[in-house]
Amino acid sequence: EAGVTQFPSHSVIEKGQTVTLRCDPISGHDNLYWYRRVMGKEIKFLLHFVKESKQDESGMPNNRFLAERTGGTYSTLKVQPAELEDSGVYFCASSQVLFAHEQFFGPGTRLTVL
Amino acid sequence: DQQVKQNSPSLSVQEGRISILNCDYTNSMFDYFLWYKKYPAEGPTFLISISSIKDKNEDGRFTVFLNKSAKHLSLHIVPSQPGDSAVYFCAASAQAGTALIFGKGTTLSVSS
């Protein structure tokens, strides 16, 4: 069974540009989560999809971040326009059923905003 | 204010000895606790978990202890192996399926 995959693995952009991150969850997993880790700090929750619906987006920093999950499969996270403080590693995680605690993480996308 | 705290940024242990990683939490609503292991350039990998109705859970060399009254949990690795060298994150959730709240992590180094 393939794990959670994320693309790209690294992205370096300039302040003001747009970046789109993609996450493919484990096949059949209805729950999809986005997290972010800024260097040296804790991994912080951004938002949670159940299928194509946003269940919880309380962790989204501001309206420069837009997450979508059309069709309930893969998800994208767009940052527009990017700011310096958006730099960090963005993780995607998925879980199979709503009432499951364990989440399975992808390798992350390292975003650097210059 | 951090709800999950890992106060030791790093821990060094010799191969074969016990590693004890600690975690404290402040939110009484947390009912499930997890430990994740992370190697460089990889995502966190689920290691072991414990429900708040238990005080111990064991899986091979890994044991997690929960002290609800002290709002404290610990991960014991025995015997420690060089391949255990990684960053260990403590995480908690208040309800199944919701966001995990992570600590900052503890870097474990096991020397041979």
C-alpha cells in the first residue's frame, strides 16, 4: 500500500510569488490533514478535510492560504502571495475513518520564501 | 501557550541502555496520546499510542506510560539501538479524528 505522497519535496520562491503544494493521501482515506512546522518549533495543525469538505480550518494562518480537495482525493494548498514567515515544512497526513486517532504522514514539502 | 510540552530538546544514550523521553500536557480534554518518530527529510512515523483510560501500553521495545493526575507521559525505549536516533514527537488529541497537538520534539542520539 502506497503511503501519503507530497509534491514537490522542496520549493524555493520569492516573496510575493505563488506556490501550490499537493498531497495524495493513502487510497481510501477520507480524512486529510495539513500541518506545518516552522524551524525548531512544533508541528502545527492547519486544516482537516473529510472527503471534499473542510471539517476544521481553524489553524489556517490567514487568507493567503487556500486549501482544496476536489473530488475527495488529492488536496492542494496554495499560498498567494507568499511571505517570508511562510517558510517551513508542510506536512500532509491522512487517516481512514473519522474516529481514528492515528494519522499517517507524508514526507513533507520544504518551502523556502526568499 | 503550548498545550503539549517536551522540555528536553535532546537526549544522548548509549546503545543497550534505556531511553526515557518525557512529555507534559496542560489540556484536561486530551483523551489520546501518540508518539511519532521522525528521521531527517522524512515525515513523522507513528510509533505508539495510549488512551487516557490506560496508564501503560507496550509494543516490543517501546512502552508509553501515562500519569493523568500529573498530566505527564513518557516513552521508554529499551534496549536503545543506534537506529532509534531520530526526533521524537509527543502528540495529543481531544477527540478522534481531530487535529493532533504536537510538542516541539526531542532529538534522541543513541551511540554505539
